[in-house]
Amino acid sequence: MAKTNKKTLARKRRQYKVRKKVFGTAERPRVTVYRSAKHIYAQLINDDFEGFNLQNGNDEASSQKIGSITLGAVSSLDKELGLSNGGNVEAAKKVGAKLAELAKSKGIEKVVFDRNGFLYHGRVKALADSIREAGLLN
């Protein structure tokens, strides 16, 4: 019988608390972070996505908010970053700078930061600081 990891449950609890307050729109998307032992990942997400309800047909009357859409993603696995180690603070800084560059190319001027239940320390803080240096976070 598998045991449930207490650290994972605590992170999920923190994640739900943050997600109740943080919401991304098309003008100000949410930057979400995932941190593993070897890599760090960041995404731009629009939570205000209005799609078509396929059950009722594709007309304007059935249009409703059905979920979120990923506008872009960057990770330490990307070859153009040229990282030898993706699990350190320097890699997080480069991922944050690359994500800010991607957001600027899509015409995004401001973002809201979602730490995804991870503590705001170390690699998560380095990624947020590099996005802040680019002028996307206040």
C-alpha cells in the first residue's frame, strides 16, 4: 500500500489557497511555476478563456468560460538556453528572462505571479525577480 507524501499534500493545500486569489486574464495572464529536483518550468496562462460548448453547438449563445489556455511556456529543458544544470538559481533566472522575452513578443505588459504552492524562496524567487527586472511584475 502506497503512502501519501505529507510534503506533497501540504503543497497542494497551499496551491489551492493561492489559486482562489490569483486569476489570469488575456491582458494580464498568470505566470505559474513548477519546480522539480532537476528542472524548473514556467507558463503563461489565460484563465479567462471563453470557448465554445461542444455539446450545445458552436453558436454565440452557448459560448461560456470552459477553462484556461496556455499562451506560452519556457523550461530549463529548452535547448536555446544552453543550460548544463537546470536545477539551480542561475537556470531559474535564465528561464524567467526567457519567459519575459516571450511575453513581450506576444504584447503582454503585465502578469500576475502564481507560485503554485511552492515557497517563495530560492529558485522560485529568482525566477520571479528576473521577470520583475523585465518590467512585467510590480
